[in-house]
Amino acid sequence: MAAVAILELLRKNPNFGGQAFNSRGLFSHKLVGAATASAASLAVSFPFAFGSLLGDGATQCAYCDAGGRDYTSNYQTISRNLYRKDALTYSYSTKRYYIQLKSIFSVFYWGNLALISLRSFLRFYLPLLKPRSLVKFFRPGNANESRVDLVVVPFKKSVEQIIYETTVVTTTRVLERIVVHYVSRRAAWKLLKDVPMSAIRKSRRRLPLSTYIFNVGKTTFRGHFLGVLASWIVNVGVDIYEFFTYVYKRRHRVGTAQQFRVLAKWVFGATIRCAASLVFASIGGGVGATIVNPAAGQFIGCIVGDFAGPVVVKFCFKKLRLNL
């Protein structure tokens, strides 16, 4: 349209091309008036370009239909997808691992200590109720000494068992703190989480039987690992103490190969017993969780497997005529 206006000006003023650019004829009143009128007519006829300059405040929009594609709907779809993605991203929070450590001297609470004491005394005094057990204490000619042995020996063993169990539990608490400080939080949570509650959560997932037993057994293995490791450390420590005490009392040299062979045998026996206890406790926990209530079954199965593991290994070594 601007080109049409210029051609009309050239038609009305034929001498426009021969004048200088800065001549007075170019800016004559006639030319200026014609240009102004032409520009005003163009502005009125095209409100989209000059509406805002002439006082028309309405906002105009122009759409370009290139290839028949609806880009506006595409932009809306992209925006909607991005919004959904952000909503999904921020709606899920990261998993938090809550670790609650028990007191390092929790074994000396009156409830725990009473339970350990009762179990230790029953372990060494109940076998004496059998008639066969009483015969070996009462020998002819040593009645007074036999009565003393009947009371003192089980009591001494019971006290040793109490000291042993309290040491194992305290060592477990120390290992828990080492794990929390030097292992990732997720790994520490797997080693320290409540295994019976984990069995309940797994039972709600409706897993296949074999998968459920395997998962509960794996969780029991992790949760029981620190306790078995503490037991192994205490057993090996006791074996080393007894070894050096034996060597010192007999005044033997410590460097002999035969003496260290005996110590290696003791350590190997403790390792086999602890490993069997861990494996059988895991199997018992997985199987027990399927027989009865998941929490109670896992707990009972773990205790039974922990007790049965060393017994089974000892029986197998005895059949193979090997000393453990």
C-alpha cells in the first residue's frame, strides 16, 4: 500500500524525479498535504497496523496458518504434559531410612538382664533333673564333694554364660554404631531394621510362596548378621585368651607350630558354628513366617534355627569323625 501511495504522488507531481532531494519543492504544502491525506486514509483503512496510533486500544491478534497445522493446540498439549511431569516429580518424595539405635548398655536393664539370667540358669540346672545326670555327681566315698559340685559347677557355668551373653549384646551395640558411622545409610538400615515388622510388610504384598520365603530369609540373614558377628568376635577372643593362658601356665613357648595349630582349630570351629547359626536362623525365619503369624513365626524360626545350626554341624562332624 505504501508503494501505491508513492506512485500516486509521482502521478500528481511529474517533476518529482528532477528535483533535488533537499529542494523546497519536495516539501511544498501541496505535497505534504497530499501525503498526509493519503497516510490518514491508509491508516483508517487498516486498523491492524495503525489502530494503536489512532487511539484504538483494542488488542488485535494475527494467526498464520502454515501448512494447515494447529500450533496453538500443540503448545497447549506440551504445556499440559510438562505440568503433569512436574506434578509427578514433586509428588513422590525420596525414601527415608529411619534408624533408631538402642542404648549401648541396654543389656543391663533389669528386664533384659533378668531374662538372660533365667535362661542361663535353666540351661545348666534343668539337665540335673534327669536321674542319669545325678548319678555322675554322686560317687561312692565322695558324697560331700559331689553335693558341692552339684551346686557350684552349674552356678559357675551359669554366671559364665551370663557374662558371655551380656558381652555379645554389648559388642553388637558397638558394631551397630560402627555400621551407622562408616556404612551408607541404606545399608545400615537394612542391617538394623526390625525384621519381624519387615516380614509383616512382605506378607501384605501377596508374593509367591517361594519368593516370600526367600525374601524373609534374606532379611533375617541381614538382621541377624551383626549379632552372629559379635558372637564370633567374643568366641575368638575367649579362645585366644584361653590359649595364651594355657601356654603361660605350662610355660611353653608360644612360637611352636603345634600350639598355633590348636588355636587355628579353635578359631575354625567357632567360625563354622557361627556360620551355621546364621544360615539356619535365616532358613528358620523364612519358613516360620509362612507357618504362623509372619512376625511371631519369623522370631520363633530365627531362634530355633540359631540353636539348631551348631547342633546339626556338630552332629555332621561327629559322623564324619572330625573334631570341631
